[in-house]
Amino acid sequence: MGKTTETGLYERVQAAADAIRKRICPKPPRAAVVLGTGLGGLAKQIDKAQDLSYHEIPHFPVSTVKSHAGRVVCGQLGGTPVLAFDGRFHLYEGWNLEQVTLPVRVAKALGAKALFLSGACGGMNPLHQKGDLVLLDDHINLMGVNPLIGPNDERLGPRFPDMCAPYDKELLARAEELCLEEKIRAHRGVYVGVTGPCLETRAEYRLLRAAGADVVGMSTVPEVITAVHAGLRVFAASIVTDLCLPDALQPAHIDEIIAAANSAEPKLTRLVARLIGEL
């Protein structure tokens, strides 16, 4: 892992981007994808792929979560130049939000115009089933922190980015059309971001559901905030890997969550590949 120096965030972003550009990605990608739990299969769909380990990128953290490969992949998806981060970073691993969101800023520095996020989530909406896709149209940040806290560098984005529509409406509408075409069971939903790593109590699920959330997870929100700050179009979809209904709650195990994500991954891969191919 590259060591962080006393240089500013902008300089660290540029150093990481330069390393990726020189090694595997000389042409600007049109889109970037962050692959979450159990969803690394999308990287296998990338044509003319070249990859680089996070260990070889200056200032990059290293993925420690099971099923996260910890590499960046550059190539084409549906004929569109794409950059995929095969493995993401989380607060619960001990990284700070500047490190967690570094891939988003690096994608922007490399020329990406849109960011696609995927991941696993707990389903709190009783109409959702395990394996369903939830297309995010809003979120609630209950992580207690924000990636934009601290001095703002105008080269990276504005001091007060507006969040009235963080998820791109056109991409979201097109995703719904594609889900109908592909016969993929999907819903629009609100994601609530928490720190983890423990799963929630029954009382917490009741609270989160009452607050207006459909699904809960330990990622996505910081990346979306950073992407909006950077001026990127955002599309995010999560796979419901466990049901979080307080009155019928069963213990959840990480191996079962990964297995559920893996079984539903082909659906999300088809959807994201088609969306990116139309950019």
C-alpha cells in the first residue's frame, strides 16, 4: 500500500490517477464502476482488460473484506471504455472517508463522466425478497460523518454541493426499462448508510424503516456524496442479501450474504453492462 505523505488531497488523487494511467489506462474511461460484496463477476465481463493491484497504486488503501479482490481493471464494457474498482473500502475496516472515497476522485481525475455503484444490502421493506435488486433513488446518511468535512479544494468540487437529486434520474429511469426487458425483479428504494460492522438490532431496524429507508448497508453513501461533489452522474443498485424484518428476524451470516450476492450477481451485471454500453 502506498504511504500517505503530507501532500494535499488533490495531489494524492493526481498521483494515484497518474499511476493507473501510465500502467493500464492511457485513454480516459467514460464510466467507473465500484464492485461491492460478491459482485466481482462484472470485472470478468470487461473486454481487453488490464488490471493493477491496489498495492501498486500510490496512497490507495487495500481491501480487507472477504470477496473483494483489491484491484482496478481497465478495458471496455459494451464497447464503452470503463474503469472498475474490484473491491471497495469501508469505514469499519479502519479507513477514513478520504481513503474510502479516493477511487471516486481518481475516476474523475482519469476522465470518467459517470459512476456506477453496486453492493449488498439488508432488506427492510416487506415487499422486497432476497435476491431482488434495489435501484437507489435517495439515501439517508446515518454514518455520523461526511467525506466533505474539512478544507474544501475547489479543484475537486464546490464547498456546498446540492443533494436534491444525487442519483441520476435518466439512468434510473433507463435502468427500470432494462429490468422490465431483462425480466429482472427490481424496485426503487431509499438506502440508509450505517458504519457497521455489526448488523442492526430489531429496534434499530424498526427505527430505520420508520425513518423512510427500504434497505440498509455499510457503504455507498460516502461514495455518492463524493461523486456529486466531483460532478459525476451516479447510478447505484444494491442486491437484497438478507431480510431485516424485526418480527421475523433470523441471524445473518457473512457466507450466506456473499452467497446470496453471488447468486443474484448475473442480473446486476447484465443491467450495469447494458447501461454503460448505452452511455
